[in-house]
Amino acid sequence: MSYSVYPYKSQRMTTVAKNGMVATSQPLAAQAGLDMLKKGGNAVDAAIAAAACLTVVEPTSNGIGGDAFALVWMKDKLYGLNGSGPSPQSISLDDVKKKGHKTMPAYGWVPVTVPGAPSAWAELSKRFGGLPLTEVLKPAIEYARNGYPLSPVLAKYWNRAYQMYKKRFSSQMEFAEWFRIFAPNDKAPEVGEIWKSEDHANTLQSIAESKGESFYRGEIAKKIAQASKLGNGYITERDLADYQAEWVDPISVDYHEHKIWEIPPNGQGLISLMALNILKEYKFPYREDVNGLHIQWEAMKQAFTDGKHYITDHALMKTKVEQLLSDEFAAAARAKITGSARIPEPGTLPKGGTVYLAAADKDGNMVSFIQSNYMGFGSGIVVPGTGISLQNRGYDFSLNPEHENALGPSKKTYHTIIPGFITKGEHAVGPFGVMGGYMQPQGHVQVAMNMIDFGLNPQSALDAPRWQWIEGKKVEVEQDFPNHLIQQLAEKGHEIKVNHEAGSFGRGQVITRDPNTGVLFGGTESRTDGTIASW
């Protein structure tokens, strides 16, 4: 019996509930979040529980050693949290070049930046949580210690990573711990096979009991720094001790009677807002319209061109966010759109691995949360005795000293992971997000437009066939994308490829709330093992 082949198309309906809802890419994580709501916790407790659980039940996309961002709607106000860590204080562009790198490597110790996720959990819990962190992290700890059976899509990506690691890194000692933890029987675990990690459980327990302190200023920090030194890495105890997730003011644009909110740079959410700022002057009468799609693709290209050029650590950006979101800037970009496809000038867009979740409680509080190791398992470095797989977020730094996002010490790189949120007037519409590297801002634009312009419910907004601009005039579309639109868009100069791999188009979650009744409506990703837990 195959769990990877589904010859008959199934259909999901929008989930409807009143007391609480958690939408994630993994059923076990969604249920963990719901358990917190049933214990009297709020949406923040649910989000942290689900996020911590995802480091265990979906390690192919995120981990304790990754970053996280959150948008929190609490008591009718929106808050932003940037849980991305900086580069080590001792790293330099010249030193990396002296090691023989012409561009930042994707694996090993060089691209490892300070992990921000544990600090993000602690900050969220401290400011808004209703339950102790020891209670909130309990489901994740139990799954890590006792094990859980792999789901179909998880097993697929785990095996894909294992095959790549085996081919490239099996003889290299710095990756030996990865194989010990994630391929304990010299193979990737299969669908239904139980996987567990006592080291992972102990690390989560320590984080819970110390409220994150042990990770940055305690026993775990010492283990990370020691492993880094042995591996000729750059991260030190001081790098970890100096870090704390940062509360930020969310940024937004007005779009067709709604506000779309994102986290400010270093995240690429700004690209979504720039694209919507260009598109807001157009009317889109229906979704399957060749001219409407052409305009969306051209706007997305221009937003990415500008975003990749300007976005870096917010403190070091030479251009203000307000300038990039100004009506004048949008009008100038809009004027470049003609009836034919254009060639912009950003770099080639790589792939990514991330988890996104949304949570809501009965009191109207909501959380949009995203967490990532960047490229699948991340750097391939697992800190011995901890189960921590470290991210490779530094891969996005440029080794060109003239580039806005040039590598430097204690610097936050251009960041792909972005949580989204929609409001209308004074009321929250709800959290939404689409994970997947550089697909994320494109997914945000498409899902937001699906709901706002085309009136699709949360589930249909996620199920609709997606497109992804790659580079130049190249655009990939899903296999369900209408063929007659492909033909007409090709006539406008777009170079279109039908991609049969659904995973490259991201995985999203949506929760909306009726402000009059408090009823919640949720959509979850049909392209993965996604589910919604509600009551």
C-alpha cells in the first residue's frame, strides 16, 4: 500500500468552530496547540505549543536551532516579534573568502547564525502567555521522548534530505551527528515508522524549565559554543548571551478596503506589501483572467527586484521602508507594466523549508507564526548531545562588499520567513501565511487576493492553483493551472513551465473570524499533511 500516491482528488471543506482553532502542517502539532486552549491557555500558548511540537514532528522544515517571527493580535491590537538571529560577532566577509568561498556556502558551520526561535517562544510566553512554559512545551517533549509515527509528506521530504546528505556528507565527520539523530538505522524513517530523540526532549525540557535561558546563557549555550569551536565555526557563548528576540511595529498597506500586515525588514514581507501597493489601483473582476494574471506577475517581478536590492538588517538599510511603500514608489513601478512580459534584474531564487501556523482563541486573540531552519534541516550541523539542528540562514548573505545584504558581523540577513495578518477597519480578519522560501511573498499576495478580490473562503483560497515567478520571464504554475491561460500568458512573452511538484508552491494556513459572532473559519494546506484542530 502506497501512502505517497493519491490517484483520486479529495476535497477539504472550511473548518468552522467557536472556542478555538489551530492550523498547522502537522496534525499532532495542531492537536498540541488545541490542548493548550482546552487547558485554559490562550492563542499565544497554543501557537508556542504547536511551534515547539513542529520542531519534533516536522524536523525536515524547522527546528530548535532556527528562527521565528510572529504577529500577535491581542485585545484588539497587533504586535510584531522578530525572532531572527544575527551573524556571529567574529565572522567577516574577508575571512569567509579566505576559506575559499566565492559565495556563502549552504552547509556546515559557516552559514550558521544565532538561533532565534527559543527566545521567540520565551518572549511570547512572558508577554502574553497564560500557561507556564513547562506546560506549553510538554507535548513536544513527550513526542520527542516517546516517539511518533511519520506522516506521508513528512516521510517524503525526510527521505529526500537523507539521500542528498548520504551522497554529499556521509564521509564528513561534522555531519556525523545528523546521521545519528535523523537516520538512526542508516536510513530515513518511513511512513508510519516511529522516530524519537531523547536529546531533543532533554533540550526542550531545559528550555521550558529555564524559560529559554539555558539555550542562550546556560548549559545548552556551552554545548553549542564548544561544538562550534571544534568545527572551526564562528558562534561563541557571547553571541548567544547577547541575543534576545525583538518586539517590532508591524508594517502594512491598504488594499481594497483591508489592511495587509507584515513584519518589517529584515524579513521579505515588505515584498508582499510592495506588490499589493502596485496592484491596489487595479480592479480584478474574476480570478481566471489573463490580463489580471499578467499584471500580478509583472507587479510581483518588480516588487522582488526592489526587495532583493534594498532589504537587509533594518538597522543597516539605507532606504526607509516608508519610501518603498509610498504611493509615488508604487506608481513608478506601476508605470513599468505593459502588455508584454519584462525582464527584471534580481538574482536566481533558491528553495526553502519552513513551517507556518495560525492560532485563535474564544476571546478573539490570534497569532500568525512562522518558524524555519531555512533549507530543509538547515546547515546539516547537529550539536552533539542536544538534538539541535542548526539553521543555515547565513546562506542569504552576499560576499559582494557593495551589496546591501553583504556579510558582516552581528548582522541580520535578508530573511525569507514571513507571517501575515489581515484587518478591516478596527477588526481582525485573521492570520494567514504561506511557507516556502521565495514563494512566501508570492503566496501571501495570491491568498490575500483570493479572499479579498475573489471572495474565496479560507480553504478555497489555499486550494486554488498557484503560480511562482522564478527569474526573468520564467514563471512556474501548478498542474491544475488552466491550460488556456497558460497559452494566452505565453503569448504575452511569459516563459511558463508546469511544475508537477506541489511542494515548491508553498504550504499555507488561514484562520478568519466573524467580528459579529466570534465564529472562526479555517483553511489548511492540501499540499501537505496539514490539519486544523478546533473546538
